[in-house]
Amino acid sequence: MKNLKFTLLFLFTILISFEVYSLDVRDINENMGRSGPPPAGPYKLGVKELERAIKTEKKGKFKKAKIKYEKALEHLLEANAEDPANPDILNYLGLCSAKLGFDENAEIYYLLGLELNDQHSSIKYNLGVFYKNQNRISDTKEILNSLKNCGCEEYENLKMQIN
């Protein structure tokens, strides 16, 4: 009886070890030898590249910033193909497009984002800044008025941009 328990325990241990080993092998094969978390998706890559582009532009390195905006746009377009009804992606696409001089696309992305979420204060702010840069002051004021009751920093920031 004692030998039977020992034998069963031994077999159980071997079985568990085999399962753990086979899981590790599958994980290694799936990650192709990489360790750590899976690679970031296009949305995260696009946002990171956009942040880098903005920092680079603030330093006055406009050619490098343009390259970063283009990379961000590529990633965000891919993210948009995966998730076309995401107002955050559309906001960032609008921002990248505006920075690259694709003004028609920028406005379209902002307006599509607002169609999906008409309370998205970041889109409204970016659209307001876009309109200001286009010298469309009445449109900028309309956007500012729509942010008036949001109690958000975007209202104050846009108000400072106008004045």
C-alpha cells in the first residue's frame, strides 16, 4: 500500500513536470525565443511616436519631428484599420495630419471623432486649435463655446490660444 502511494505520487509528479515543460516549450515557440511581454500594438506605438515627435518639435528639430510624425501616422492608420470607431485614434490621426500639413484629412479625422463622441474634449480642443491656425476664428469660438460647461482644462487652454 505504501509503495502504491509512492508510485502514484511519483507518476503524478512526472505528469505535472511534463505539463509544465510542454507549456514552457509552447511559450518559447510562440514568442520565438523572446522573453518579456508581447510587442506593443500599433495604437501604443503610434501614441509613443507622436509624443516623441512633439518633444522633438519643441526642441526646434523640425526635420526629425516630421519623420516621427510620419511614423506615428503610419502606426495610427494601422490602429484605425483594426479599430475604426475609436475617437482617440481619430484624434491622434487628426493631430498628426495637421502637423504634416494634411489639413483636409485632419479636419475629417477630428469631425469623425466628434461624430462618435461629441463630448470628447481633447478632440474639440485640437479642432479648435486647428481652426485657429486656419484663421477660422468663428469656428474656433464655436468650439470654445461647446467646451464652456465641461469644467476641463481644454476650455482654459483654448481660451488662452484665442486671446
